[in-house]
Amino acid sequence: MPTLRMMPSVVTMTGDAVRRVNALVAANPGALGLRIGVKKGGCAGMEYTLDWAESAGKFDEVVERDGARVIIDPQAVLYLLGTEMDYKVDKLAAQFVFNNPNQRSSCGCGESVNLMPASKDKLEALKV
């Protein structure tokens, strides 16, 4: 009989990200969590997307830590594998920051990134 094995999370969240996700979701009672994705756009080729998630789809990846829930769009999984989600506040901005090992470069303003799908080695490491 097959056994359930724990899979590593596609994305991890820092404590600051957890606190911010929890605060945002608490302010929007209809939200299940935040949905993270990627889309084509910007001068570097791709952009991260964040939106409210009211439900999780059959193929969505759900990542939870200390009550904070992010739902990963299935089309973004290969681009986000191994990413750490953080929340930074400085004098000019407060924003989520993605420390992504699949990111090759970013534009000067930081709004778009060049992402490559996760390598075959990373995918092989996830197999039983």
C-alpha cells in the first residue's frame, strides 16, 4: 500500500511574510489566503502576481505556516520552486520580496524578472 510522504513546500515564508499575510487576510474576511503566480510582462520578461484567493483549485499548491496561507497557481510552480517569500519595509516601500533561485535577472526598477523553470535536478529531488 502506498504511503503519504511529506513533500517540500514550493515556497517558504519568513516570519515577516507570515505576519503580513495574516494581517491582509484578516482584513479581507472572504479570502482563504493570497494567490501567487507569475505572468509575462515587464522589461525583464515576467512579473510576480498576488491576488486574493477565495478557494484553492484541484491543482493549486497550498503553503501554510502559522496560520498564513498562500496558494500557488499550478502554472507558476516550476518558476517558484525553492523560493523564499519575505516582506520588507524601508523608507520608500513596503512590499513582498521573492528570493527565487530560478531568477536570472531583474529590471532596474525591480518590477519584472527573468525566470527560468526549476532544473531537472530540483525536480528529481522531489521524487520518492
